[in-house]
Amino acid sequence: MIEITDAAFERAARKTEETSHEGIRIALRSGGCAGFEYTFDYCDSSTDSDFTLDFKKFKIFIDNLSASYLIGATLDFIKQGLQEEFVLINPNEVNKCGCGVSATF
């Protein structure tokens, strides 16, 4: 469903181990200038409607509604100065707002 870069894998594995969480939940929520915002949360379990991607050291949980928008996306982790964050590179985006926080599909 999604690819993951080495940088994202290393950061997710380290962070889930440090915080004793099972994985990361990736979701789309209504909001922002363009319509949808990506959310990333550390979590411990899935729901019945989640897609679960098992990367051995951690899992990624994606709810059913968000999953269709994330097919073919790549999860990356970037550092720029003091800023560091998970970023989704998503070929399904039609438009992205100027600040880069939200997207249209």
C-alpha cells in the first residue's frame, strides 16, 4: 500500500521502541487550506477496519477511509535545521496548499 524510506524506517523503529508503542497511525482528516491534512500518531493497537502494515520492528495502521488516498504513497522522514518530521510523498494529490500542510485529492 505504501513504501517507506530508510530514514522513515529508522526513525519509526527508534521512536516506537523509545515510547513503547506498537506503531504509527497515519490518517487523513478534514482541514487545512486544501481540504485534507495528514496526521501521524504513535499508537498501540488497530481497529477492525484498519489496514495494518507490519515492518517487524513496528507497524503502521491506516484507517479504511484514508487507505484509498494513500495507495502508492511513500513515507519519508526529513530533517531541515531544527525541523524534523514524517512526510508523505503522495502521487494521488491533485493540489497542495502553499504551506504544505494540506492536500486535495
